[in-house]
Amino acid sequence: MKKVSRREFLSVIGAGAVSLVMPAGLLVAARGKKSDRRPNVIFIITDDQSLDSFGFIRNKALTPNIDRLAAEGVYFSRAYASSSVCTPSRYTCLTGRYASRSRDESFVKGISIEGQTWVHWNTDVAPDESNVAKVLKRAGYATGVVGKLHGFILPGHSKTLSKKSDPHDPAVIKTLKDDQGIFAEAMKGHGFDFAERLNRNNLGSSKSLPDELCQHSPEWAAQGALKFIELNKDRPFYLYFATTLLHGPSPLGSLKADPRITEAGFLDEAPDVQPSRQSVLRRVEAAGLPESSAPATWLDDSIGVILNKLDELNLTEDTLIIYFNDHAHEGAKGALYEGGVRTPTIIRWPGKIKAGDRDDLVENIDFVPTIFGACGARAPGDMVLDGMDLMPLLTGKTSGTRDSLYCEIGHTRCVVTKRYKYIAFRVPPSVQQPKAERLRILNEYLAANPSRASEAKTYDPEARITHIHRAPGGDGTERGQGLKHYAKNYFDVDQLYDLEKDPGEQKNLAADPEYRKILKKMKAELTSHLQEIPGTFAEFKSK
């Protein structure tokens, strides 16, 4: 396959597209009349999507629809997730707040004796918290959620099913149907009027989903998105579309599985809303790409049917789309290296936002304020927003965003500037337990994570505490990513990287005398950010 530059690639994808930039407050709809409706918002969040799965970035996948979004919108090459695993990142996307502000009971219980917060998969949005859907609903928007519900506090299943349960058993079918109803009702409490085609958790980790149903079903989810858009085509709407791709279990395995499989059970007929699964494999082969890239095209097809529906209904220029991968998946999931937090972000609103690439520092804390700014919605007085409204930047009223960003996970905090990154790794003294207590914590962790049982012998109670976990030695996420790719500096308490010279963050400059002033400045920047959010953090914030 011929290698082309990103700029050449986008110019081809965007050929023939017309970009109208109107004065502030004016938006011309496709039918040629002035539109006085408030914009629709579609928030697309993908899961564990690597850079190789974006055709326009690396030219290693066939993704014409995602490429179209990038060509017609603004692609932020320096966009970040505030946390490097799914739950806290999604919390931020839904609330506009850092995960350190979570009210989740498990999060509160995890705060150390010293007062240091412990952000990981424990920051679900509580039903009594303000979030983007609740605010937009009060502002007159139709609100809908389709897909993965990771990030919300939800009730349990109606009945616990065995992983070996037969999904064709009438009793099992009823339980699966009842569960969809339970979760849909719970989502009303989170501000969503419409909630269908729901995945409660990661498919492979659900303890009450029969193994036979642990397959991705993007056509089913896309069908739900189309239904919501069609139902609300004549009023402003907000759709939170959370695909399960490209997270495990194997997307390629699911692509070759029965298309009638869903988390709600077997459908009578496979959804006929996007190109067939067989055609995905054929198109990928015809493009000269490896079969392993096919799931990216499968995901892209779902994006395509949504874009096509907007075109069909003449809603394209009335719709703001934000496309976000929940965190980076470049060898640092669960850590604050670029490969864990720097993730592609696209914002498209034809006729309102001028297309182009930007390297401004933006973060998922900015999405909710931006949506409110575009929709003319106001956050209630008790809704803290940590981010900034990007609309002035996107519409050309301002020319920049901020000088630094803050990210957090586990026992680490970091600040990022255009050129440098500083990571502070501080394990609270109360977490550094004697061997007997560490062994107890380790056994407790392994008991709660039976999928790790086969690895139990490799877990050492005397192993060092990792960036995110309190169990000695960390878990599979860190072992397969951060500990593997950043082993040289991983346990350094102070880490300073020159992202311009060392984008792979392999040379820690914190002890280099030449960088003493920069290190001091970055530490001061981190201290400044920490003053604005809850929790202590070692010498940076003691109260």
C-alpha cells in the first residue's frame, strides 16, 4: 500500500466537501434555510482504540467515515484523557470534572489515611450527581444513551446467571430481557430518557453474561442510535453513543461470530443497518491490509451509518459531533505516559466550526463545558466544571487554550506542557504495608479477580507497588503495558520528559542538572493544579 502523508490523505477524503463558516449565531441548514434550532450533540466514545486503527493517522486501517469526520472537523493532535483507564475517563466525559471529585462509595473508601485519592476503576457517576444529560434534559433536550454503560453506578442484575447458562433457555432469555429493562430504568435516573442496546460492563468481565453472548454487536448498537435520531429528528437531542469496540474480547473473533448475538440474547434476525461482516473482511483484503485491522473497519461502518442518517435527515449542519477514544492504548494504559493519556479527539460541526488540525492542549474535562457553550445550557450552581468551553477556540474568537494540563491515576499525578511532562509517583506510607498485610491484600485481589488465578504464582507479596494498584506487582494491565514499555524509569518517583526530543518518554531528565529549573517549574505547575481539586498528594499538597 502506498504511503501517503496525513495532509494528502485528508485532502482526498475531504474532496468535494463544502465548509461554510458563518458569523457567530448563524447556522445554515442543508435545506438552505436559516436554522433557529439549538444544535444536536452526538458524543461518540470508543474503547481501547489504538492509533493503528485510525486510517487518517497511520494509514494502517480502512476507516473512511472516521477519516471523513477528521477532514470535516477539527482534529486535536494534543488531546488528553484526564485518566488512563476507562471508568475515570468516562466519568470526566460525562461530568466535566476530574475523577478525584467522584462520589462513588468505593472511591471514597479508597482514600488513604493521609487523604490521598486513589483514582482507578472506582469512579462511576452517581445518580444524584449532575451530569451533561441531566443539564441538557432540563434545557429541553431529548437525551439518549446506547451501548456501554461503564462509568455509571447501576443496580445489580435481576438474577445472577452462570457463565455457562444457555442463552436459548426461556428463563435465561427472560432474565436478559429483564436486565435490559432494569438498566434502562436506571439510566433515566442519570438523565437519559432513551436507553437501549445496553452493555452493562466489559463483555468479557461481566459475571452474569453467558459466555456464548460475550461478543461485540456494533450493528445492534448502531440500530439503537438510528432509532433515537429518527425519533428526535424534529427537536434538539443529545446522544451518548458508547461502542464496545475495540476492547476485548477479541473483536476479530466477534466479527466472525453469529451477528444475531447481543447482550440481550439472540435476535430473531441480525440487524441490517450497516455493511455485512463478510464485506468488512473483503474490503480490508482488497485494500491490501491485514485481517487484524478489520475490526477498525467494522467500527467505522457504525460511525458511517450515523453520519449517513444525519445526511439523510438534513441534520448534518445542525449536529455537533465529538469523537473521543476513552484513553490511549499505546503501551501505557493505567499510566500517565503519552501512550496512556494522549488520545485522538475530533470535533465536527459543519457551518459553525472551520475544519483543520490543531495542536492546542485540550482534555476530556473540556467536553461538557463545550457542549453547554454550543447548546446555550448552563450548569447548575452545584455542578463544578474543571474544563473550559472550547467553542471560542473552535469558532476563531480565541487563538489558544492553556499552558498546561493535569492528569491523574492511582498513585501518580502529572502535568503536561507543549514540550515537557512531569510525572510524580508517590505511594502513601499507609499503603506500603508489611509483608503479612501485603500478602493479605494480594490474596484479596486475586480472589476478587479469578481471571488472574492462573497468574497467581507470578504475584510476589514483596513486589513493588505500581502506579495504579495497591496489590503488590500490579495487575495484567500494568504488566502488559506500563511495566513492559517503560521499565527503565517506571518506579522513579520524579520523572521529567522532553516530549519534543523524546516522544517515547524513555529518558528521565529529572536528575539532570541542566533541567533543574524546568523540573522546579513543572513541580510548581503540578502544585498549582492540585490546589483546585480534592485530596492530598505527598509534599505537593498536605491538606
